[in-house]
Amino acid sequence: MPRWARRTAGGYIAVLLWGTGVHVADLVAGGTDPYPWAPPWLATYFVALTVADPIAAALLVGRRRLGMDLACLILVTDAAANGWAVYGLPAGEPVARIGHAMVAMIALGSMVARQALRPHLAPLRSHDPAPAGALPVTTAGATAPDDMGQRRTRGTWRR
């Protein structure tokens, strides 16, 4: 994976872990009702991010495409939920608009990053196409040298 791709993925991992920390802190501070100002569906969504954010981060650490797909889904829906909370609820504070703008920009960036990172991330299932730079697999079950003198083995991708 090129350096720019590692840094980009690392940035989104950091964003997801920061989001996890924010939502965990809200749970610790708020107890059973961390978002009393929000309707139940919105509060449930925000609480669910305490699980979804670290799952997406872990998948990205493992260089899986699903991690970036999930990160995009989380960030876009989080931007929409925060937008609804800021502009749709009477308790929306003007300073929260800055936070919403930041989340929206990160969400937009994640969609661009998803396309750029896709060739460098592995699929979740092993029978999907291999990530860039992986060696091919033999179908006979035996090892055989490839064009560059390296060995390939059935069922595994070696870099």
C-alpha cells in the first residue's frame, strides 16, 4: 500500500476512534440517557456508533474494503443526523453548526477517499479479486514458481 494510502486510511481510523471516544464519553457522562435532548431514534443511532465506529476502524486497520465502506456509511449518516439535530431541533446551538460542517466535510472526503483507496484494500471474502500487489494462487494445490521466481501457494495470498 503506498504511503499516501496508509496515511489516508490512518486518518480515517483516527477519526473513527475519536468518534468512538466522544460517544463513549457521552455514555459515561450521561448514563442511561446520554442524549436527553434527542428523540429516541437519534439517541439510539448515536449510541450505536460506539460499536460501529471501532468495527469500521478495525476493518481499516486490517486493510479491508468493507472498513472504508462502513466508514463512509457511518460518516455520511452521522453528518445527516448531526444536521438534523443542529437545524431540526429547537435546542440546536449556533456553535454546533461548526461541528456539523466539520463532520460533513469529513464525510464528503470519505467518499472521495473510498474510491482512491479501493484498489489498495482487500475484499472481505477470499474468493474476491486480490488486493493490488498480491501474488496469484495456483489452482492445482501445489506450489509453483511464478514469473518472478517467487513461490505461490493455493489458498493464500503472499506479498
